[in-house]
Amino acid sequence: MKLIVAIIRPERLEAVQAALNERDVYLMTVSDVRGCGRQRGHTEMYRGTEIQIRLLPKVKLEIAVNEPFVEATVEAIVHAARTPECGQIGDGKIFVLSLEDCVRIRTGERGPEAIGP
């Protein structure tokens, strides 16, 4: 079992969800987050004053999958989250973490069965 954590641009969320649905990955948790990386923010004018915006809005996806779905899930996110043509700084990151255990609260199932197919 793996926990896939992806940080993506908010405007790419629907495309990522559609790509995951095509690969039979439906279960995820989505959070609105802010962060910075190589993008390093941008400047905006607010009431005549230039302001440096360092933390940019992002979306964080947390997806628990069984081993056979890991590569398909990562590939779906990469292709759907990448900006058209060759991608840009700020498109995001994907982290794949080992998942020690999972428990479905409703039934008490544990391990891969609790995640689903």
C-alpha cells in the first residue's frame, strides 16, 4: 500500500480527477494549501503599493492506493497536472510514501482490503 501526496495547481484539479477516474482511482482527499518552491512567488499592486506574494495557492491531493495502482496513479497525475507543451515551474510535486496500515472505520477491514480494488 502507498500514500500518494500530490501538490498541484488549483486550475488543474478537474483534469487530474478525470485522468484518475479513467484509471479507476476515485478515492482521494483534497485540501487547499499555500506554498512556495522554485516559483518563489510574484509581486502584485495593492492600493498603489507593490506587495511580494511568496506563498501561492495550491491543491494537495492525498490518495491511498494498493501496489498495482501506484504507477498508473502517478502517471495520470503527471500528465494531467503538467501545463500544456513542456510544463512550467510551479506545476507541482508528487510524493509516494509507504503506507503501513489502513482501517475502514465502517467495517473494521484492515490493510489493502480497506483501500479497495
